[in-house]
Amino acid sequence: IVAGNRDAVEAALKVAIKNLDRAAEKGIIHKNNAANKKSRLMKKLNKVVV
């Protein structure tokens, strides 16, 4: 995120969100916990990209 390479950051974020959703689905983490983590990641992305 620090480097500012938008394409790489978006690709990494897509993978992270997929993994968080999978973990929530399997019961490893609570679905609200996954949602909070995804929200924080999106906030960071929007700060850097904008």
C-alpha cells in the first residue's frame, strides 16, 4: 500500500478479501470480524489511491 502501485494493491486486496470471506465461511473468524477487517483494508486503499 505504501508504494502507491494501484494495480498491485487492488490485486492483493482482492486476494485478502477472498481469504477473509473463506475464513468466515469456515468459522475460523466471525463474519463481523471479517467485515471489519475488510472495511479497514478498503479505508487504507482509498486513502492511498485518492
